[in-house]
Amino acid sequence: MIIPIDKNAIFPYSLKTDVDEPKTIFKLGYLNSQQKAALSIQANKLTKENNEPSLWMFSIIRLGLKGWTNFKLQDGTDYEFKTDELVLPGFGTFTVMSDDCFAAFTLEQIAELSGKLLEINYLSKDEKKS
């Protein structure tokens, strides 16, 4: 029996370097087949134009990061999770994390979050155990 993906499933994730309590929790989600296809096409365009294979990380985070909790500015106020509508011709309109939010992350944090999203969305259960 095939079970459809739960498009509303959220996987809470804390960065490995986040050792303080309470931790910042990032809400990671599944990408549906349209989003995966669009991500592939978008990543291919970005990497061909810029010759930088790591640029796909930004696209998978825009599509897969659904929010966060306990992400604070220096003054203790919450760092707002903002969204935009992304229209990908032939695939539809998606609600994605705003590009403005990337200003809060280091490249290392982006790499870790995108790696976890890749694991959640592309690796089989057997591959995840390895």
C-alpha cells in the first residue's frame, strides 16, 4: 500500500551548534512532487548561470522551511518569519520563506538546514539509517 506524503507534516530541528536552552526550533516540511521538480529546474538554472553548485541550498530552504520558534534578536524580540508567494510557471504558486529571512543566517547554518531538508525529502528510510 502506498501512503501519500503528509504535506502538512512538520519536523522540528535544532542546529547542532545551538547548545543553549531553550533551543531555537526550525520547522522543516516535506516538498511535494511539484516543488521538487521546480527546485530541480530552478537549481539547474542558478548553477549554470553562476557556476556555484551550493546555490540550490537557498531554494530548498525557501520551499522547505515553514517557520521557527524561539529565534530571537539581540534585544530578545522575536525574529519574524516572513513569507512570499513564489510563482513557478508550469508548477503553480507556492508560499515560501521570504528572501529577507536569509539575512539572519550564516552560510554554515544554511548548509546544515538545507542538508536536513535534503535528508527529509530525498533520502529513503534505509539511507537515513546509514
